[in-house]
Amino acid sequence: MKTLLIGFGNPDRQDDGLAWHILSGAARKLGLEAPEHWEDDLPVAQDLELRFYLQLTPELAEIVSGFERVCFIDAHTGQIPDALRLAALEPAFQASPFTHHLTPETLLSLARALYGSVPQAALLSARGYQFGFAQELSPAARALLPAAIDLAVKFVQTA
């Protein structure tokens, strides 16, 4: 099945960049060449694509609609009780009048409305602890990486 791992966050804000580290680690674990820097292209393999963005935007609806399975990867700030969670997603428009924030559920809703296609989707969320101005992950977030990478790889391999 055509699968997309799509991470988002800001690598210049410490743990907000967790998604890029998870994508890079998943690429290596799947035997793909992983880039050294978040601005470099992530690998594309047969039926698997990895992408990283600073934020989700409406334009990504077209890309998402072209896949059968999509796993969104992001850091959370503690609003989810689990340090790591892989949960199924359904399309749901969620207005955000005070920010430019676009949720994975809203992106799925846009894919359905604009392109008539919604992939099976999940959100892999990893706990971030520090969001200062630095590119290094906090020790607590770094400790979650192996298990988070395993979850991303499991998503790919259970197609």
C-alpha cells in the first residue's frame, strides 16, 4: 500500500523538531538513506514516502489524498497523557480562528472535500519537554526516540 510518513514541527525549537528525528531514524531502520539535516530531502522508496514540514498547510491536502495510508508525526506538550501514542485519525474540520494552525484531521477533511480521497490515517505523537531556541533535543525527548521510531516503522510494516 502506498504509505506516507509526514512529520511536522520546528527543529529550531528543541523538542518541537522531534518528528524530523523520528523520520530520520525510521528511514535508517527501514534501510533507507537518511539525511543529516532537516532541510535535506527525506528518502522515497517503492510505496513509501517520507516528508517533513515546519507546519501543515492546506496545500498538502493534494499530496495526502494520493496515498492509501498516512501517518502524521508530531511532538505534543503534554496534552496527551501518554508520552508516546499512535492513534487512528478521522477527517474532521477544526476551525482555528486565532492561529494559522492546521490539524491532521482538518487536512484529511480538506483531502476528502477537494480531492474525494481520504487515506487511512494515524497520528504518532511524542512528548516534547523543552521548546527553547536550540536544535538539540532534550534528554527526555531523546530517550523517547527509539520507541517512537519503532512505532513509525511498525506503521509502515503493518500495511
